[in-house]
Amino acid sequence: MPEIEVQLRRGVRGCVWYPVGCLTLGFAPLMAKLGERHFVRHMTEDGLETRGGKRLAWNQITSVTFTRGVVGGPSVYGGGGTTVSYEYILTSPVGKASVPLWRTVNQDEVRAFFLAHVPPHLLSNQGVGG
């Protein structure tokens, strides 16, 4: 059965992260890890599983939203800001999940697998195939 593992890049580490971890007595690293629980760990023909262990079948997904995080807004020089993150937010009766393309190492493969398996009628409403 075809499946794909979603490989995430490491977040902030090193000279920034270690002092923050020490100053917060380990609270910041713990919260960062808990913040990744809704990220998809792997996808199969039947559905997906999040890093927190939640399983969603493809037919359980009720909506898909493509979000883009932007830093900076419109300027007098015509710039629209810089995209810093983009992801697919999936909603279902079981809960929410996220395909975080901005942190994904194997981004092209994950996007292709996701778009091939998510119900097509959920993609047509917003042009989220991008």
C-alpha cells in the first residue's frame, strides 16, 4: 500500500533555543513539541495520522483551507510582504490536522500525495491546489 512519511525540518535550534529552554526550565521546548501534535506524520491510501496519534480517513475530512503566513504588509513601494509559511488545514469531526509544507523536507512529494488523495470537491472551493 503506498504511503508517505512527512519529514519535518528542525525548528529553531542552537544558540537561540538552548538559552530559551534553560530560562523557561524546559517549558518552551515542551510547548513547541505539543504545538506540533496536529502536524501530519504520515499519509496512506486510507487516510493520515498526526504526530499526536490522531487518525483521519480521507472521507472524514469536511474542509481544506490553504493558509499562507505573511510578514510585512502592503508598502508604498508595492510590496505585498514576504511569505514565511504555508500549509493545508484539514477539518473533520475528529478534529483538525495540518500539512505544514513550510516545514516539510519532502515538500513536493507530500503535496502531490495529498492532492491526489484528498476529496477533490474540497479543493475546488478556494483554489487550494496551489
